[in-house]
Amino acid sequence: MNIQKNVSLKAFNTLNLDVLASNYVQIHSQQDVVDALAYAQAENLNVLILSGGSNMLLPKTIQALVMHMNIQGIELLSENETSQTLKVGAGQIWHDFVLWTTTQKLYGLQNLALIPGLVGAAPVQNIGAYGVEAGEFIESVEVYDRQQQQFKLIATEDCHFSYRHSIFKDDPNRYVIVAVIFKLLKQADLKINYGDLKTAMQDDLSAENLQNQVIRIRQSKLPDPKEFPNVGSFFKNPIIDQAKLLKLSMEFPNIPHYPQANEQVKIAAGWLIDQTGWKGKRLQQVGMFEKQALVLVNYADATLDDVQATYHAVQHDVYNKFNVLLEPEPVLFNTFGLIQPHLGK
Ligand code: EPU
């Protein structure tokens, strides 16, 4: 294990924020996890788990031990007539894993192609796109439980997956995810009812084409982080009750909304932001993307303060117009490596 001092995290967060970490270590194995945690305890440092860096907001300096997850490997655990169960290292690149499953004729994850980040982060916010959530195909998650000081498997029903949520969000300092166990299907059961996916598929109803169409649609509206540093959707789609929707619809009859369980409805944050005039608008070097108002972009050397100035302004304008508070999707860290609540509107 090689602990490094004063390491820049600029290349390791997709928003490209200039961040200096006092202590940094690459994690390649379960033993590295144990050793790194012991080091942090001995040095009295908090631990910040860094995965693909595509869903985090980091301050200029971090006084903590940054554990950069790089555990590799895909292992076949079991197989039957209809499915294969695979254990996948937390450090595998998500998109590459999805492409690989398709070449192996294993189905389920094709709708989730091109989502940035690593496999180990997928269960944390239960990544989702085009009508599928990762949790539907996760059988269990292998973690190091810092409270019980042991490795263990958490079964999918105990992960409490819901929209962009899981137990890993409720209890962010307890678990280090080392692998994810997926159960994938040998026969495709295509989910193509989301948005314009069905039309895009035309006559080719194969999982390969589904994956290609998802990639094409994403590339047409979402900025490439290499060109326009971003963290994907910056805000969650708000979930409101029917009474509030009714009230909003009287003034804004076109508001896009999708029914949820328990009489709730999800409304489109991108649309709300667009309506306030923020699509393609910037405050200094941070703005909302011109083709998708839900994505915040760092156009040049922004710091966390710049990012916050812009998203607070967006929250403020959306709140004033619609009386809806947008909740940021990425996780905000303080200078001691701890997760912070987002403030403001
Ligand atoms: N809209 C606008 N203006 C905009 C953007 C969107 O009017 O600038 C409208 C659209 O016309 C549409 C609605 O808002 O009626 C929803 O837009 P879209 O389908 O583009 O985005 P979304 O459904 O809100 C979610 C996820 C994405 C995921 C897509 C596809 C969230 C917060 N975002 O976006 O996830 O790829 O669905 O399933 O749930 C991510 O989390 O990083 C992410 C990209």
C-alpha cells in the first residue's frame, strides 16, 4: 500500500475541480481496504471513498485519506438456464462492464450504457436511466462494514433501493463497497417504453440495438465530461404530491410529470430549469448546458464556490417560479472529507 501526500484530484473528478488531497491511496484489494482504514485510524484522519468522481463536489483542499477504489475483476459465481451471477470488482469502469455483458449475451444493463463512473458506485445512488435502475439486477453488494469490522454481503432487499437512493446513502461512512454481484439474464427482456426509445429502435428489437440507441441518445444531449466537465444530472427530479401537481398544472399545463408509487408524481427538473431561462446560461464560468438544462458544466477552472454560486442561483429561480426546491444529486464534501448537507435555494 502506497500512501501519497498532497495529490491533485483534478483528473479524478469529472467536474474537473482543482482539489488537493493531503493523503491519497489506490485500493487494489480487500487487504488494501483493511490496511488503509487502519492507517487512517492511526493518523486520526477521516476517510473519503473516491470512485469514478462523477457524482461528487469537492472543496479546494481535503485533509483526509482519499481511498481511490481500483479493485478489478469479473468472476462467474453461478449459472442456470436463465441467468448468470457475476461478481464484479468495485473499480471496474461501469460503461465498459455494460458493453462487455452485451458481448457475452447477458442482458439487463443495456439501458444503463454510458453512465459515467465505476461499478462500486452503482448501488450507492442506484443509478438509473431509460426506465431501468441498477438495483433491479443487483443480487447483493460485498462491503467492508466499518462498524462490525468485517467483510460481508448485503442482499438486494436489505439495500433498500429506490429512486437514486439506497442504504449506502443513508449511512455513508459505514460501508466500503468492494464488489457488486449482478444477476443477468440470458434472454433479453427489453425495456423500451421510456421517452423516444421505442421509435429510435425502429425494426431492430435487439438488446445490442437498444444499447446503441441509448448511447446515441445520451451523446446527443449529454455533454462529454472530457470536453465539458460535468457530473451528469445535477438535480434530482422532484417528487411531489397530486395536490401540488394540480396547483402547478393550472398555471403550467405543460409540466412533464411521471406517476410514482403512493400517489406521488415525479416532475422534470430539466424542464423547470429550462422555464426559468437557465438553459445555456452561465454565471461566471459555471452554467447549465445548452442542450440539457439539468446538467451543470464547469466551462473553465471553476472552484466549488463558483459551482455553488450557480446552483444556488438556479435553485432560487426555480423556487421563486414554481415553489419547488431542487435537490442536488451529487454528494457535497467538506475540507475534512465528510459529507455535507446542501444548503440554500
Ligand atoms: N426538458 C426540458 N428542457 C431541458 C431538459 C429537459 O424541457 O433542458 C424536459 C424534456 O423535454 C422532458 C423532461 O424535461 O420532457 C425530462 O427530460 P429528460 O428525459 O431529458 O431528462 P430526465 O428524464 O429528467 C433522467 C435522469 C438521467 C437519465 C434520463 C434518461 C434524473 C435526475 N436524471 O433525466 O440521469 O439519463 O432520465 O433516463 O433522474 C444522471 O442521473 O446523471 C442522468 C443523466
